[in-house]
Amino acid sequence: RSSVRVRAPPGGKSCGGFWKMGDSQFVLIQGGTVVNANESIRADVLVEDGIIRKVGENLSAPEGARVINAEGKMVMPGGIDTHTHCQMPFMGTQAVDDFYIGTKAALAGGTTMIIDFIIPQKGEKLADAYKKWKTWAEEKVCCDYSFHMAITHWDESVRKDMRLMSTEEYGINSFKMFMAYKDVFMLQDHEMLEVFKTCREIGAIGQVHAENGDVIEENQKRLLAMGITGPEGHPLSRPEEVEAEAVLRACVISNQVKCPLYVVHVMSKSAAEIIMTKRKEGAVIFGEPIAASLACNGTHYWHKCWRHAAAYVLSPPLREDEGTPDYLMDLLAQGHLQCTGTDNCTFNSSQKARGINDFTKIPNGVNGLEDRMSVIWEKGVWSGKMSPERFVDVTSTTAARIFNIYPQKGVIAPGSDADILVWDPDRTRTISAETHHHAVDFNIFEGMTVHGVAEVVLTNGKVVVENGEVNVTQGGKSSIFF
Ligand code: URP
Ligand code: ZN
Ligand code: ZN
Ligand code: ZN
């Protein structure tokens, strides 16, 4: 399903409701290496009113153009974070990175578009949830965004509503099912089957949070009864095979009705191996590791500081096997996994403390929006596993293709949106909650020194990051894709 956006005619600029010609805003990015998913070339990039107009050698600067020197730097499409939960109401509280702070942090790190999730309450009309989320986002975002939609209950009216959501007016082309969070969001297999069938009918992709919610509930009860109440109970209640079983089940159910499947937050080796195997068999399946699963392991759950351990509580959990992040990065580099998101869903110490006596009450979620690009550059490209072109592919281009926003996004080419990074591949920075742009008081990548820094960031042709400063206004960017 295509999603379209109204924009200014070439050379025109919005002015009091009509278009005034001859007043264009130009930016010329000079002397860099343009990196796309398919190739890298030495070229200048000319931007006019938010759109890339020309890519080529020795472009001359139109009068009044802002010229950016990219000598020795890479010029790339802005990152697309496929998985965020800004200001999500969850587990009795609400994520602290709202649509303003979340998108500001995104821009600081080189991500210029987020795809967030509309999550209707059980029984809530999809259109009502859509309106609610859209209002939240519109008031606050400072970069482009769009939505996936979760399906959290099933009856025939939901099928009708999914059809409505897939029309141009709403533009939803991906629907997520939770196989966990029993009694809150979880669907049964027969309900998932109906959702996949409907996705297939309307041309959407089905997504799953893959964990066996029944088994988790049983494990949680058993662990609490044994007196295990700390954060270590979280991974103990959700072992790797509980993720792998659900991934396999989702692959089988979706494949039976020939619906493409997108597995969000791939957290373990065995889950990734199932995706790889099913893809080899010919099933249309995509896997999304997240910044957390590519860079952190589950040893943190055993940290003697409660707050530290609780900070890493997300679902599915990080794995105790310390080789998991490198293994997932290998598969991503080799093409067995396709996209990267973050699952950014952040909670402060006081919120995490809701679970101080019971790990099942610790709000699930971690940061990632700001640091995803640098973390993947460090662990993927700097380590020698992936090329800069593959980096662009897994941080931007493939997401744009799967969710039908290519070539508006995901590529540096004439006609595409000017969401552009001037990337310094050699510069380093050390990640810290002291300096990050998130609202949350903890950073799961604390102390990690990463190569690869977004020196200059443009969102729709406007320079919003330079000299280490982020210059945005709340709600300053509200273009969307419907
Ligand atoms: O722990 C997580 N992942 N929190 C956000 C909700 C979800 O499951 O994606
Ligand atoms: Zn999830
Ligand atoms: Zn600590
Ligand atoms: Zn999520």
C-alpha cells in the first residue's frame, strides 16, 4: 500500500496558504562520499525545499544556498527506526521519552524517521486509537514518523476496521500481534490466523512480538512462589526457547496463509536461526534485531545494583549467552536479518521501582533511539563485519522498502526527501546518560565508546544537528505519510 504526502511544488514555498515562487531554500553538501545501499560515489548533493534535487560532481551553489563541507565524510540517508514506543502507556505507567524528546534524541544520533506503534486497548476501535496516537505525535514530533498498528483483540469488526486502516486516509500497512502479555495484548493462534489472512487480503505485512505468553505466566508464578522476586526472575521466566517456539509458530501460521511476516525485536540466536531457516525454505519473513540485542547481553540482570539490573528489563529479554550480540550482528551483516529498530520504550528509576518486590511489575523497556546508528556502526562496520553500504541498508533502505516509503526515504537520490546525514566514520564519542538527549535517567550503553558520529543532520532539508547542537522545536516537524 502506498502512502503519499502533500508537498510544495518544485521551487515553491508555503506562504500564507498559497505557493510563492522564486523563494527556494537551498542546501549544498559538498565534497563527501554519498553512500547508498547499492553503491558509494564521490558526489555533491543539492537540496531544494526539503527535496534532493541533484546528486553529482562539482555542483554549483545557487544564490543564497547554505553550503556544507563534507570533505572526508560520508553522506547517507537518515536512519529509519522501525520500532519505537514514544510516550507509550504500559504496565501502569507511561514511557518518558515522548514524541518530542524521542524524535529529538533520534535526530541527535542520525535517525530522521521513526515508525511507532498504535496499540489499541482490547475492544477499542482501531480508528479511535489511531486518532489518539496521531494527536500525541502531531503535537510533538520534530522528524517524520509513521505508525504500525497492533491488533490486541479479535472479532469480525476488527477485520472491517483493518480494511479501513489500510485505506489511503489512514495508510497503515503493517499490523502487529503480541504472542505475549497475556490478558493484556496477547492473541490466540486462531486469532492470529485471522489477522494474517486479513493482512494478506489488504496487502499489509503481519508483525509479531514472539514469546509464548502462557508459558511465561506459568514460569512467573513458579519463580515468585520460590521467592525469586528480583530482576533476574525476568530472564528466568522467559528463556530463549520460549522466544524461539513463538517465532517458529508465527512463521508456520503466516506461511500457511501466505502472508509476509516481520518478526520484531529478535533477541536470541535460536530465534534468529529459525528466521534464517524459514527464509531458506522460501517463506517471506523478515527479522529485526534491535540496538539492545546487537550490543548488550543478559549478564546485567544479575548486577548487584537493583536499578542497574532493572534498567535492562525488556521483553524478550537480553540473553545470558555473551556471544549473542555478535552472532546477531553476523547474521545482519550477511543478510539473514534485515532491519534494525530499537524498541525505544524508556522508564525512569522511579517507574522501574514499581517492580521492586516483584520482577513481573518492572515496566518493560530500554533506550536506543539516539544510539542505534553509532552502535551499529561500531559493532558492524568498525569491527569489519559489514560495509558502509550494508549499514545504510540495515539502518534505512530496507525499512523504507518493506514499509513502502521508498524511494521517498531510504536513499540519496533526486526526488527523495532530504533526510540526510553527514557522517564522520572515524570520530568517536562515549555514550552516557549524562549527555544523551533522552528523558530517561539511565542508558543501557553507558560507557561504550563508539566510532561513527552524525556531524550534520538534515530533516526535510533543514539542518537540525550541527556542532554537537540539536536545534528543533516541539511539533516543529509534522509531516506524515498518510
Ligand atoms: O520490553 C519491551 N519490549 N517493551 C515495549 C513493548 C514491546 O514488547 O515491544
Ligand atoms: Zn514487543
Ligand atoms: Zn548500578
Ligand atoms: Zn516494542
